[in-house]
Amino acid sequence: MAVSRFSGGRVAAPYAATIFLSAFLVFQVQPIIAKFILPWFGGGSAVWTATQLFFQVGLLGGYAYAHLLASRLGPRRQGAVHLVLLMAALVVLPIIPNRTWQPEAGADPTLRIVALLAATVGAPYVLLSTTGPLVQQWFARAHPGRNPYVLYALSNAGSLLGLLAYPVLVERVLGLRGQAWVWSAGYAAFAALCGYLAWRSRDTRPAAHVEDASLADDEAQPVGVANVVLWATLPACAVVLLLAVTTQITQDVAAIPLLWVLPLSIYLVTFILCFSGDRWYEPQLYGVGLIVALATGWWVLNHVVIEIMVQIAIYCFLLFFGCMALHGELTRVRPPARHLTAYYLLISAGGALGGVFVALVAPRVFDGYWEYHLALAATAALVVVARLLDEWRRRRAGRRSSLTIVPPVPGLRAAVGVAAIAGVLVLSVTLWRQVEVRYRAIEFMGRNFYGSVRIYKSNPGDAQELLVMEHGRTLHGYQYTAPERRADKTGYYGPFSGAGISLTERRATLDRPMRIGVVGLGAGMLAAYAQAGDTVDIYEINPMVLDLAESRFTFLADARTRGATVEVHLGDARLVLERQLEAGPKQFDVLLLDAFSSDSIPVHLLTEQAFAIYHGHLAPEGVIATNISNRHVDLRPVLLGAGESQGLEFAWVQGFPDTFHGYLQSDWTVLGPRAFIERPRVVAATGQWEGRRSILWTDDSNNLFSLLRIQ
């Protein structure tokens, strides 16, 4: 790529190869290990946020180690220490997590995820992350007069290729264990390369005035307190924006590698462009782009129903211009090369602080996903501050203003500065008003690792008054507050829905009480079908949802009053059912899967391996009914494939809206023996599916994008 710019021929090749391979491996390991642990922790967007927390902190540890090594030890000792650690890290390979790290029910698993990652990939990852600053330091010492910043751009190019190669090639070709073994082989090759450079650097001596020769931009700002603060706050804000945008996208579709990789790739592209030279960042151009991006980012919050590809495009547009502006301003305050490792150390510290804020602070301080709002306001504010500081310094130094599009009319540029500050204030106020609207008429709002839950009243004071549970932006059940109607079966679960038909028709074939399984509690409405003597096992991962279903709604209590046995099992449904199956099948007459009506799809609950567990728990002639009502994804092909893999017949049942009775439009699939699927009421309710096709998802292979409803 840019190797010829900083050295020639074979001399530079080992440095370039080592940095490129290390960056490639750093960003390959992130989706690999996240996909390994995703099924263990519920399959939600917070799993990726927690993994990013670890990797940001690990990056900081790597840069701190590189800074200490370069500043405290001579070349010979640096090489020796680094070589020993590179070899020691080989002990943890291959990077396959131990199943003993699977979570305990009910606990916030964020710190457990961090500890799991530290034990599984911590040592190799930290050493890989040292490569950029450390090898650049060795290169600058061995080749004075060359620009080490271009190696940083090469590092980011390797990172980008590593990310993009995962969903395009690696995920499609290799299973998870194969990915782990290939990555481990790549690390061994990296250790050999880096060990060679460490050995080679042992006899080099510091070059005089490396900082002046290495600095390509003679207008680089001198190091000062304001610059040092910007070295940390600009990357911190960029990471908060990255994680907030990723959460917005994955909440609306699914926590899958492609939707992790896309925002992270955009984030890295902005790094590559900004650190490849000043020509790529034009403050005025990207200032205008940022204004448009922030406006569209604000607009999308006010529209609940937006076609999913439009949403993704808007979020990516916002992320690109936001990170381009933040990273562009970061390069404009870069230091001379003698402060190289300190600069990178503070960049990584800022990134770690951003990760800590989103993964640890925000869920405990906010009761909604307000970090997205905060990221928009903070991005605007930091960019304006950085630009005003730059203008002030230019004016003090007698240099030309960078605001070339503003005529040099007395007072006009000052007015532009005042307008920028006013714009930040207006944006902040409008975002705050959006937050304020979410609190109106609410009975409860709370947030934990598994998401944000809101309880509010609809049609308050009316005969049709409802108590509603909302998860994120998705309805998770409601109940009439009038005593005479609180047992009504409503929403996606009316008597003519797939759930209602499966339960009533299966009961008609039995001469005993039913055994019912439910994956996904919500408000608990499916318990309304339980009768005296029935046994109902409900599987719910979110302890907050269980608390609200027991304290705010009466479906569970009413079912127990009628004589049914209702037990709620906390934890990921697949893990809990798998453990229970080892003790013996539950013998469910009907198993209802209701974890897919949220816009985010927990993919691990829909694979062949998951359905083998569900099928193992069924009684003879048992039925699996799945709620696949979703605005963005058509899951029918996956359920058909899962049914075929278990030898079960398939039916698609549509429920139609009825305002008076409180029914919503719903889509359910029913899997069961042929005799059940051919029952007259089931046949009458089965919809006609044009373009019927079967897709079998496995734990190693699942492509959600082929199922998107693109209008």
C-alpha cells in the first residue's frame, strides 16, 4: 500500500508485514470470540458492547505496555522482554472459550464477559495491540527521517481487511472451532515475525532529532494541556458514537457479526483516511456533512416505522461524518514523534473510557438508551470546541484562518463561532425534549444488560385502558386494567392466533392437564391460557421483565389462582432447556417460542441445534409454535428448515387485527406431527405462502440478511 512512502524494498517489508498481520488478527478475533459467547449471554446487542469494552481496555493495556517498554528499557531489553511474552501467550491457544464461563441466572454478565475474554484471548490480544506503537518506535529508531505515522494507517488498513474478511469469507468458509484454530495459527506466525523484529532491534540506537524528521506536517500543534485533553476526549466520543449507533442498528435487526462489522469498519475507515494525510480531512467540508448527519440522526429518532435499510444507511451516514470530524480534529492536534507512544496511549485511554461509559456507566445511570442522544450532542460540542481552539491559536500566531469559505469581513468569523455554539445548544435542547417525551405517562422505566423496559398506560381513563409493556421500541404485551377484561387474550396471542389455535387444538386431543412451555415471558399473557392442573414452565432471561410481570400485571397470579402450576426459569432459554434435558425431557404438549417479536432476533434460538433441544423436550405428538411477527425480517424459511430437520410438519398462521378485542396483526409458525397440522381448524387458519423456501440455520452458519423485508 504505502510502504514505498516511508522506506524502500525489503528493509521495510518485515515492519509492514508485522503491523499488517497484527492489525488483521486484532479485528478478526473480535467477531470470532463474540460469536462463540453470544448464545451464552442471550444473543443481544449488549454482548457486543461488553466485548468492545474488553477490547478497548485491552488496547489501552497494550499501548501502556508499549509506552513503558519504549520509555523505560533500552533496545536490547525491550526485545528480550517482548519475545518472552510473545512465547508465553502461545500457552492459551487455541482461543476456544471454556463452557464453565456460562453465566449464572439473573446476574448482570458484563464483568463475567470481560473476565471470560481476558482468560481466553487476553494475553495474545494485548500483545497484538502493542504492535502498532512499538514497531513504529523500532522503525523510527532504525530508520530516522522516515514517517512512522504511515505505518499507523497501514495498521488500520489491516484492521479493516480483518473485519471485512470475517462476514464475507471467514464466517462462510469455516466453522467456529475452525476459525479459532486458523486465528491461533496466524498468531503463531505473528509471534515469529515480531520476535524477529525484536531480535533485530536489539542493537539499534536512538537517532538524533527523530521527532523533527518524522513529522510530516510542519503545522502540527505544540503539545499543551488543551491538546492532551483532546487526545483523550475526541476518541472517547468517537467510541461512544460507534457503540451507540451499533446498539441502535442491532436492536432493530439482530446482534450478528455483519451488523457489528459494518459500523466498526466505518469507524476504522475514518481513522485510515485521517491518518493517511491532511488532504483527506477538510474541516469545512466535513463540518457541513456533520451538520446534515446530525440532523438525520435526530430525525430518525422521531420516526418509529422506517424501512430497515434506510435506517442502517442513516446510522452509517451519521457514524461516518461524526467519526471523520472527531478523528480529523484528532490528527490536527497530533504531536511530534517523540510523543508518539503517549499520543497513542491517550487515544486508547479515551477509547477505553468511551467503552466503560457505554458498557458499565450508562446502564446504571440511564434508564433508557440515552447514550445515542448524548453522543450526538457531544460530537457537535467537541468538534466546535476543537475548531474554535484552532482558530484562536491561528489568530495568536498570525496565521491565516482555516475558515476560507467565510469572507474576511470584520466580525463575521466571530459570528460564525457564535452560530456554531448556538447550534450545539439547539441540538442539545431538542434531544433533551425527545428524552422528556419518553417519560410522559409512564408507570415505570428501567434498564439493565438485556435492554430498556417501559411500562405505561394507553387510553388512560377509558374503558379500553391498557397497561403496556414495551421493550426498546417493541411491544411486549399489554393487559386491560378493567377487572372484567384483565383475563382477555389479546395482542399477538388472541384465540385466532397461532398460539391460541395451537393451545386449544392440542388441548382437544388430551384427556389430562396440559404441560406448556413458553420461551419469553413479556407481560405473561400466554399464562392466560393455563387451566386448573396445567403445568406452565416459562423461560425468561431478563430478571427485570420477571419482576414487572409479577408486580405490574396479573396474568401469572391469575393462572395460579385458577389452579395451574406456573414456574419461571431465569436464564437464556436454550442453555436452561439444554441443562434440563440432561435430567430428562419436560414432555411439553405445546412449546411456545415468543422471543422473536422484538425487532432484534436472537439467532442462537433458531438454529438446528436449538430445535434439537426443543424437540427433545416435546411429548409424543407435541407441537412447537413460534411467534415470528417482525417488521423487518421474514423468518418463515428458517422455521420451515428447522421443522424439516426434526421431521416435523409446518404451518404458517396469520392473526388479523381487531381493535375492539385488542388483537394485533400476528404471524406464527406451527411445527408438529402431520395429524395435528391436518386438523381442520389448523388447515383453515394456515396462510398461503408464495415463494415457499426452506433455509436451515446452524450455530456455525446463519445469514439473516437474505430474510430482510426490503420494500
